[in-house]
Amino acid sequence: MRKSPAILLPILFCASSVVAQDSAETRPTVRSIKKPKHVQMGFLAVLIVVSLSQVACEQEPDEPLFEVFTGTQGCLIEQITSEAYDEFQVQGVSHDGQWLVVGWRNGEDADGNPIQGSYRLNLVTGEKRELGEPLNNSSSFSPDGVWLVGAHYVPDGKTDIFEYNLKTGEATVVAQDSAWDWLPRYSPDGESIVFNSYRSGNSEIYLYDRFEQTLQRLTDYEGYDAHGEFSPDGSQILFHRQVEQRDDGRYDFDLYSYDVASGEETRLTTTPYEESYPSWAPDGQGLVFSSDFEEQTQTNNLYVMNADGSLTQLTDGDWKDRYAYWMRDGSYIYFNSDRSGNEDIYRIEMKGFDCAKAI
């Protein structure tokens, strides 16, 4: 017995709706042609069926895109990547929360060169879009979502900072130098890029004006300054500083903020442990960072410093949780971890300064 097209249409529409949306911008222009009345009535019936099927699709429960589990501190954690090789992010989430830039490393080629690259991951659909050369590392989005900036490996073995226009596909080197450059991010207004560089001999924090194309050195310290990030209002730059080497061979890192207007530095932590890879809370008062307070070898976990200076521990385990990034809308903290054996990307759902807990 032949099935009615009206029964098949909802199924076909559900399967093809995503394809139709993705191809909408590339459809050719079609001239309007007056159709016979019986064709118009048939077309109206199809529209009604498609509309009803659209509602049916929307009502179907979605399968979770990422694996969700409960951490040892009771926080709900999602594992975003799970390949059998290292995948990582460096503040790589777009400001609208739709995309994540993932860097990856997968062994070496026949000549001993690392095989690496990066792609954009759609956090809603799971779609992956490989970025290609020269983008072979994680990148950060500009506030308007048009540009990416990242420290990418170049043929001489070091890293240069590249800006990449997602609309045109054009890549441009920023403040090129013979020394290593690392960890660039945009200012909230998109006019500047902060990064750290070894061009002075030590790793210092620099500020690049995108429109004037000028470079300003912000810190002058004999040790290691890195991982700069603008506060949400653009007035401060948060970074970590290697203060000294500890008796166990590890390093004492402390957190600092740099006032953009005055150039004044403020030391935010003073413990004998490592406080590193910080990111501002959305209100610009608190922050999240990585630390080895547990004093276990090769162990780092995540902590939130609340607005009053008190600490809340987010993760707890014998692994390295690092490169935390607090979304500007406060919804998630993204981070890298080697807890699965490889380096993967995870996120913790946040409720203010605390994490969402399993019910």
C-alpha cells in the first residue's frame, strides 16, 4: 500500500532542516513564476505539513551533545573533546557562546615534525570546521566574532601571532619578531591585543594597538610574566608571574593585575604555591585560576577567588586542570585537563561564583 506523502514529509523535513539552514546563504536567485491554481493549493498543503513537522521536531528531546558527569567537588562537568590525542583551548570560546576554537596535536610526521592544527567546534550542533594553515594552535575570538587571534607555529620552529578574518580567510602577522610570542587576547572594545613575548630576553606583557599598529611593553621583570587577559571593562590586565623556584623544584607563581591607565601593578596572591592561568569573573571582581595547593607532583586544580577574596575549589584530583576561561555571560568556565590520559577540553556550569551541582 502506497504511503501518503503527508506522512513522509515530517520525517524528511526533520532530517533535512539543518542542511537547509546551512545552505540558505548560497542558494541561487529564483525568478517568481505565476503557478496554476491547483499547484498553489498543493504548495499550501505542503507548507502546512512542513510547519506542523517543524513543531514536532522542536518538541523532540535533544540528545546531550557532550558527556556530563559530577566532579569530586559536586560540580557538573561536561567533556567537550575526547579524541585519542591532545586537544586544547586557550580562551577560545566566542562571545556568543556558539563556537570554540580547538587546537590539536597528533604525533609526528616522518621527518619528526609535530602534526598539529586547529578547528572551530559548534557548541550547539557539534559541527567541526577545520581552519587550515597557518592556524595550527588554539585562538581567541574578537568581541564581534569576525577575527581570531592566536600564537601559531611557523617553519623556523617558534610562534608568531596571527590575526585571521573569518569572513575573508585572510591571515596577517601581528608585531612580528624573531622571538617567541604567546597567548594573545583582544581587549573588550576590540582595539588592542595583549600578549607575552620573549623579545626583550624575558617573557613580558605587551600591548598592541590594532589601528595604530604600535606596540607597548607593559611589564619589566627579570622573571616570567605571561597569560594576560583584559578585565571585562578593559581597565585592568590580569596575568601570572613566576616569583621564585621552590625547594621541590616547582615554581611559585602569583597573580597580578596591571592598571592600563596608570601602569600600576597590584599583587593579588602571595602564597608559596602556584597560582596561574587566571581568568576574570564576568563582574571583574572575582577570578578563576589553577593551583597546586595540594602539593602533589604534577597536580593542578581550579579555584575561584570570590569578590571578597575567599576561595572556592572547583576541581580536585591527581591531574592538571589549566587554562581556565570564564565566559563573559557567566554561564561556563572552560578549561583543559589531562584527566583522561590525553589533554581534553571540559567546562563547568556556573551559578554566580559557585558551580552548578548535581540534583
